[in-house]
Amino acid sequence: MASSSKANLTEEDEEEEEEVEHFDDFTLASSWERFISEIEATCRQWFADGPKNLLGKGAAHLDSPSKIYKVKSDLKDAAKIYSMEYYFEINNNGNIADWNCTLHDLQLCFGVKEFLVISPQSASGVVLDAPEASKLLSAVAIALSNCSSFWPVFVPVHNPSRKAFIGIQNMGTVFTRRFEADRIGSQVPIKFMHLEGLYELFVSKFAYSALDHPVHLFKVRLIMKLTYRTLPNDDEDDGIQDADAENAASETMPGGGNHSRKHWDDDCPWSEWYSAEDPVKGFDLVSTWSEKVVESSLEMAEMENSSPHEAEKWILTPNLSPNLDSSKGERIGFASQLQLLVSALDMSFEAQFMEDFVSVENPGSDNLKSSMVIPPPTVLDRVLKDLLIEGPQFPDFSKGEHKSSRAIKGAPVESLFAQFCLHSLWFGNCNIRAIAVLWVEFVREIRWYWEESQPLPKMSASGSIDLATCLINQKLQMLAICIEKKHELNEEFQDCLGSNDDVFAHMEDIQDGEESTSFHAKTQGFDGKRDSPLILEGFDGSKTATSKLSTNSQDVYSADKRTSDSKRRGSAGPVGSMKLLNSCQSLHAPFTQNAPLMTEDMHEERLRAVEAFGDSFNFSAQLERETLSSDMSAFKAANPDAVFEDFIRWHSPGDWENDGSEADGLSKNLTEAMKDDWPPRGQLSGRMSGHGNLWRKIWNDAPSLPAYEQKPLLDPNREGEKILHYLETVRPHQLLEQMVCTAFRASADTLNLTNFGSLKQMTTKMDQLYLTMASTLRPLQANLLCGNNETIQDLRRLCVVFEHVEKLLTLAASLCRKFIPAPRVYEAIFSDYYDFYLPTMGMGSADVDVQKEFDMKLQLRVNEREVVSNMFTPPTANQSWRKVLSMGNLLNGHEPIRREVIFSKRDSSNDHHYAAGTRRGTHMNYQQEIETYRMYICGTSNDLRVALSITSYD
């Protein structure tokens, strides 16, 4: 029966029965209790995980300070949502009183290590209602007590700008710490601007009456930290100061000239091209006093008058420019302009000639005209004047040259083309149109120097062509030599040409008087025909180059003079004991013309011709026919009785096969040589004795003429016109390729002149930069670049590398000049920043946590304090608005920008109510003192922040 009745129950009855049987937990009936339970569960989880496990679960790393991490959890109480954050350190063994610069603000204010912060999720992020703040503290305190945790908890209150907090910390069953912090943002009472008033403020927190202050002596522990800051380098008042100085100087100087404002880098090598922002904006100096016991307000007044030099520690912090590690490209320097030059190279393939980028008729120039601006003619004239008129006309081409500079096929930094490239970086916005305008006018001016036979500025007119430089530099170097030759020919043409015969006849008389070396010196300047010195450089490098006159050669000379010396011309003297084959006369070495100078393209042209016709001996001789014929003519004039075999014995000894009797002839004195058999025994080599030998044909056709009567091997008029034609018709991309190589090399060589002390990291970076440039620029040097090539992207990446090095070099130069007497300081600062900057350069380790802000603290030694103190120059009259002087402890007239003081009072755990009762499991030792009162004070005359913590016995 019962079973049947149960079976007839409806579904509604079953639902009612289930509701009756549901269990309600009345211990968590209210939302308040559920809120506490949620807080407790979260705290238990954090407490169980510990700091290391929390890191693995995604604890956030605070940007500053660098050692603090936090985890966050959202909690809900009724309709409100709160955020509870747990702040902790991985290694928290440090002492709060050590002024650790990595401390969190609340750690410093209240002297705690790990802590909780609970705040509402609102726009302000603070609790505006006092009861609500107390409720939150109570809830978290109960939860932490249930967890047996001693974490302090803080709640932000009042207005966010006040940085006000209230907090509580359960320290066990006996003690409780309460916290309170607030801030005055303006109109700080005068009393609290001085240490005496701050001391009395702290004493008032535990003294029973204000009357007790002057009567009783309270032993208060004190540590203090003062922060000073140098005036910024770019301060507006500096301009006023400089203007006043200039006005004063103009009154004393005759003429009263105007002087521009002096920048920090005026004596740096890059200042000729741009003025860099000083990467070191200033310094913060922190002086700290270790803990001392103060018993009266009078002691505090005396302490306020003490000098910062009396502080135990000085800690220096550089304030670096925010643009130093910025990647936005806002800096102006060589790197930024090289980027623009690479863009111009990319566009240079759009035209055949440089004039096409300037010509109005150019159909493809519409886009160029709208986006690229050409500077006015006055700027163009100023640049050309600086290039061709002002500055040293014959500079030191090795200046600033790095050991790896020549691996880059550019031009020396002081040469004409290198200076043109550097000016191009700053002409206009370094666009292709501006470069084209400057190049066309530059070549036009070069032609004027050629037509007027004026020396080419910044180019050497002597020596050989430097084939390690770019082709345009070689052309300009050869043009300078051609102008010099042309100028000599013009002067000779204006003189009486007939007088040359008398001069040379007089020279022959001097030579007959055994003045051969003097003759050589005097014939160097005639007609541009430079005879070779006694050590001669032959056509193939195998020519006997020695013509030494023995002290025992009087008999030989006398014999020669009696026979055919009257016919001998252009002789540099006998060559050892060598004799002519057809006569017993000494073989004389002639004065010869120097081989004609050739640029790289001329060498390549000859090489291609040899490759086309085969590596034939006769063809090589055909290429050098003019030089070979000139040497043969000079040899015939110096040795009238000579035959072809004699010339080969002198010019190319390897092609004369003898029996050895003459091999050691040069080592014998001439007296013994006269006893040797004559004529010399030997024969021509196979290639010289073959039928149709070209050398013998040239010998037969060569007239007997000394070098000074021959036609010059170098025709300056022909070669000069060819060079100008090349400069006027050079393809834009060929010009830009050489400009890019030269600009990179010249920019690096300019920076290489910077004095950065003994910074090994900087030296290494400069070495690496040159090697990187050499490898990246190699395709341009080999003319392998074409449009839409990956090389353009490589060049852009090279500009980024260049920018990194340029930034580091600027910082190194700034630090070095500021700390010359204290090299350890700038080495330490630069080393720290270098390690900080490496990840930015893409060279940092992937395992290293990247520091987002450079925050270095360097403790100074006693002998380094004076250097830093001198940086705090006394404020000038124009900076009087800075001289508030409402605080003490002045440093060269500068008051601290921030003063931080920590007052504390400790009571013994015995002999008073703090010793009452005991507790188990607490971390406190009652045989030691307890910090009962602690007050942290931070501020200036216009800002004061106070944080108080009190330990009470509950």
C-alpha cells in the first residue's frame, strides 16, 4: 500500500520534496562572509604556490622597479568588483633601510616586503568612502588570519593624486601594525620644510603632549637620502646665459662681432656636418646618511646645515635622452642621411644621365618634382665654395683612416670626392634631384679648373694613382696630375723654347764632370719629362735598377770618355762592370720616363684586350709599345754603340742566358772586371731570339733620343679631356654606387676621429662596423648592383647598424668629456648602457630578460666626488627662479630636488606593555627591540608625502 501510494506521487510533489531535502550552509549565508571566503581561498592558493611557482603561472614583472612581480585576482562583493594584487620579490633578503633603489613605493613608505593591495575596479581606483575602506581591510585581515599569514594589506583612499593609503598587518596574536599615508601637493607649511619641524612631527605621534617636546629628549633613529639633479643641458636659461656672455664679450672685443651659441659637441669631429643632441641630459646624485640617533630638534637643525660631502655614500644616476634608444628615426646624423642616400641610389636607375633628373623635359620627373626639393642657388654656391675654395687645399689623406678603411673602395675622407659625398648627404634632403643638381655644378667647376690650369683642390698632383679607391677618385687624382703637367707645358711654351738646348748642353758638361747625380736632380723639372732615378723601375719589374759608381772607376771612365762619351746622352752612369758586346765600353743605365699613369678602368681595358687576343708575349709588348720604345731610345742615347742584346741584358736579364762569367760581375770591383774576358759570352732566350720578335722590331724603329728630348708618355690634354667626358656622362647608378661606398667610409672615418677614451666595447664596435660595411658594400664596388636588388635592403639594414654605432659613439664621447679625471665612472656607465642596449641591436641573449628602462646606480669613490660636484655649477642670475633655497644641505648652491627621511622609534620587548603576553609560532624575538613607530617623509618645499606605521599591542 505504501509502495502504491508512493508510485502515485506527481512530479510536482517530487520537486517539493527535493526542495525540502536541500541543505543550506548558514555559516556562509551573507555576501560579506562569502567575500571573506573568496579572499581566503585566493590567498591560500598564492601562499601555497610561493613566488617561484607564481612566476610560472604568469606573474607580471613590473617595469620599475625591476625585481618586483605581482599577481592579480578579481573579487566580487555584492554589486562591486575589487582587484586584489599580491606584490612579491624572488629574493627578498635585503634590508629596507639600505635605500634599495628597486623598492616599490609602498615597500619604501611602510618598511614592508611582500604585501597585498585591494582596490575597487573604478575610474579612480581608490576607495572614497571611509566605512568601505575599513570594511575591505577587515575582510582581508580576517582572511589572512584564517590563513595564518602575516602579509600586510593596503587600500588606496581619498583622491588618486594624494597617493593616500590605509593598511593593516596582523603580526600574530599580540601585535598589529597599522599604516597610513597621505600627501600635501602644495602650500607645504614652512615648519615641515626643515628637518627640525619634521622631527617634531614624528615625535608628536607618540609624545603625550606638545609640551613634552622641549622638555623630554626622545631618542629617534634617523636615516636620510638627498637627491640632487644637474641643470639640463638644453635648458632655456642656458640660451639667455650664453647671450649675456656674448654681449659681454662683444663689448670688450673690437668690432663687437656676434657669436653663435656654443654646443656641447663643437669640438667633436661630426660637428662640421651636424650638431648632435647630448645623450646625457644630466645626472642625479643621491647622497645617503646611514642610521644615527637624534635626541633633540637642535641636532636636526645642525644636520640640515651639513654638506652633502659628509654623507656616507654618493650614488650617481645618469639621465639619458629618451631619443638615445628610440627607433623612430627622429635623430639626425650620418645614419639618417645615409638612409636617404640609399633611397636615391634605388631611384638612380630611372634615368640615363644625371641631367635627366634636373631637366624639365624629363617625362618621368613629375613625381620627382612634387616630392623632392632643390635648395636655392645661394645654398648651392655656399656648398661649392666650401668644396673648392675654403678649407685645406692639400689635406692629410690618412686623417681618420681606420685600419680597415681601405677594404671599402671609396675615397679618403679629406679628398675632394669624399667631401662632395658628405656635402651631398646634407644638400637639400639628400634626394636624387638635389644630388643631380650638385653633381652637374660640381663637374662644371671641375672643368673650369682644367681649362684654367688651376690646381685641383683637395687632390694630390704627385704620386701614383691609388687603385684601392673608387674610380671617380682615381679620375680626379689623375686629372690633378694632368692639370699639373698641362700647367708646366704652358709655362714652358711661354718661355723661350730655344733656351732648352743651351740648358741641356750645360747639363751634359756637368755630367762629363762626374756630376751625374746632380744632373738627375736638375733635370727633374724640365718639360715635364721626369727622368728615372738611379734605382729604376722597369717595364716588367725585371730591369736592372742599379747604377752605382765605384770609387775605382776612374780608369774605366777615362777610357769611355776617350772613345764615345762625347756622343753619350742621358746617362745615369755605368752599371757595375757590365760591358757592351760590340765594344769594351761600360754599359750605362739611361734616365727613362716614368711609365704612364693609368686608372682602374684603363687597366681593365688592357686586361680584356690581353684576354681577347691570348696571353701572348708579343701582344703584351704591343700594349706597352710606347713605354718600351721610350726606354730603348733612352738606352741607345746613353749607349751609342749598343745592340739589341745589350738592351736585353740591362732591361730583362732573365732573357739573357750566359755562362756565369758575368753573373757575378756586379760584385767585382772594376779593376778586376777589366781582366775578365771580353766580349761577354751568352745568348738571347728563346722568346727573344724567335723569328719576328716584336721587341727587336721596336728596337730597330726606336730613335736614339734621351728622355728629356722624347715625347711625354702621358698626354695631359688627351687624358684630361677623357676624364672630364667620363665625369659628365657617368651613369646615375654608377655615380650613386660610388657615392654610397664613399659616404659610408667617409662618415665612419669622421666618427673614428672621436675621442672616447679607453672604451674597449666601442673600439670593438667600430672594428665590426668597418668589416660589416666592407662585406655589404662589396656588390657596389664590383658594379653588380641592378634595379630591384636585395642589395638595397642590405644597405638599409647597414644604415640601421650604422645608427646603433653612431648612438653609442655619441654617448661614449659625451661621457668621456664629462669624466676625464675619473675614467672609471664613464667606463662603468658606458659598460652598463652597452649591455642594456645590446638587445636593441639584436645581439642580446634570448634568455636574458630585456630591461625596458636604463636605470643605473653607480656608487662613487671618495676621489671621484669632486669631479661630480663640479658638474653642479652655481645657479646664475638668470636661473634665480630656481633658487628657492627653502631647504638645507645645499650642494654648490643647489638644493635637493627630493629629500627622503625615515624616522623610527624602537622599544625593548621587556619592561613595558609590549612585553605582556606571549604568542606561539610568531617570527618575532622578544629579546630584541621592536620598531613601534616608523615615519617615511619624502618631498620638497612644494610637495610633502608622509607615511606612518605604528605597532600596537592588541
